[in-house]
Amino acid sequence: MAKPHFEKSISIEASSDIVRARSEVRTIAASMGFGSADQTRLATAVSELARNIIQNAGSGVCEVTDISSTESVILHIVFQDNGPGIPDIALAMQDGYSTNGGLGAGLPGTRRLIDGFSIESRPGLTRVSITMQRESGLC
Amino acid sequence: MKIPILRLGRILLTSVQIDLSDNDVLQFQSDVVAQISEVEALGIAIDISALDVVDSYMARVLSDTAGMARMLGAEVIISGIQPFVAMTLIEMGRGLIGADCVFNLEQAVERLNERIAERGDKFSYLRD
């Protein structure tokens, strides 16, 4: 992977950090040239995943990286926490499944908003990575 | 963060002008419900045109708030959902907001008045 153009780490420790994270990611996405629809998708995805950290682990970190190439604008975001982990990832990815009083649209809904989505979880480490990619000049 | 709720006869008007934390959203919900009950409001318009992110949690709380308001006896209209917010909510998989929506606050008040007139509350003095 080429050296990233931009990196930022946002700590997620309180529910007010959810607001801050989605706002910062929107600003970063706008500066990279993502359009308004994609900015909203990204900000919403960040909101969902940052909330997962707060609810499941209490605290964690959101790492935002610009890994754009000459052909593509690519934003990569990793959410990591040291909480108890997700016991059944397949179940958590099902529509309508919720442990947090939400709509159960958190993880599966988030996956539909962005291009790349991967999740790994074990007790003590949960990492969710998302990517949005657009051809340069098209977004 | 307190969201002002304005009273116009027996209609309530409220406009969310800043990005709300989860706690703010819950506070807003209980303020809305308390205020509806206190003035026995016949309807409430909730304008969210300034919100550029409505995630599943916020959508859930708004939807619940609408349900609570109806349970008390008030009509509910949500106005001003931004186009990209609508796209995102539907893409996430659901029509997440369980209340009628209109473009702007003016339409919201019109629609509320129509609804209230249809209900035929005798003491609705919002129409001539």
C-alpha cells in the first residue's frame, strides 16, 4: 500500500465523540472531493460504527486514512476497540438484529452505505474497516 | 443542549438546528412528550432541515417520539429531511421514520391544521 496522503486518529470515548467523529469525517471526505451524497453516507456510517464502540466497548479509536491513488479517491476508516467482542458476527450482520435498542440497522445498514466492509472480532479486540472509493474526477 | 419548542395555539413547532448527541436526542424526546401533554397540543411539527446526518439511532428516536405523541393525542409531521439524508436512510434498508414528512415547516403547519380539522376537535381554534 502506498504511503497515505492523510491520516487522522479520532478517539471515541463518550457519546459526544460520535458527533465529533461524523463531523470530522464529513469534512475530510469533502476535502478529498467526495460529493454530498457520499459525505452523508460516510458520516452516517461513522456515526453507526462509533456508536457501536461506545455501546459495546465503552471506548475505542477511529482511524481515518486517505489512500487515494492516481485513478481513485479512496477513504479508509478503521474502528477499533478492546471490548468484549461480538460473539456472533453473522448474527450481528442480520437485518433487524439489535442488542442496543436501535433499529437493528446498524451493521447491515452501514455495509450498504459504503463500498468495502470487513469486520473481525474476538474478546479484547474488535476491528471494523470500511472503505469508500470513487474514480478520480467522478466524485 | 435544549431544543426550543414553540407554541402556536394548540400546535407545537420545533426545529432541530444543531447536530445532536444521543443524550440530546433523548432529552429532546422527553421535552416534546412533556410539552405535548402539558398544553394538550393537537399537533406538533418537527423540522429537521438542519440535520445533515440522521443515523439509525436518531431515526429510531424520532420515530418513537412520533408514536408517543400520537399516543397522547397529537398529530405529528416531520419537515425538511435533506435529500441526502433520505437517500441514506432508505439505502440503509428501511423507511426509518414512522411519521408523515413534508418539505418545509410551512407545509407542516398546513398539514397539521388539515389533520386537526379532519379530527373535528370542537375547540380547534386554529382555523376560521
